[in-house]
Amino acid sequence: MSILRMPLRVGEVVCATVRRKLAPHRVLISLKGHTLVAEPEREVSPGDEIQVKVLSVFPRIRLRLLTSPPPAQLRPSGPPLDLRT
């Protein structure tokens, strides 16, 4: 398995777009110009703009799906979003 060269930092919050549904619990997302397969724990739909927080980048990318942020902070929602790279 090759490691994806992507400029992600642990703790960073980034915006991603859900491109399409591959299976009931598997979607394709666009993140920083790359397309990745994600396994979200909560329902997302194609076209959704989602905010995610980077939890780890090695040995695999792990993201936490965030809810709409309140004015001063971002709240986590549910378990991390696992990505296969």
C-alpha cells in the first residue's frame, strides 16, 4: 500500500465534498484536490459539503466528521471517519 502524499496536519480542520455513494457505508470524497474512499459512521449524501478534523495521517488517514460549527468552536459529531488510502 502506498502512502498518499497529501498536505494534512493532525488537528487541522478542512472542508470536503461528498462526490458519490459507493455502498451503504462507503462514499467517495474530494479533499484538498484528492479523491478518497471514506467510511462515514453517519449518513452523508452526494453533494454534501462536510467539515472534518484530521485525527491522524499515519498509518492511515483518520478524520472526525464535524457538525456545523457554533460561533466560537467546532464540535465533534460521532466516531471518526476512516479513510482507506
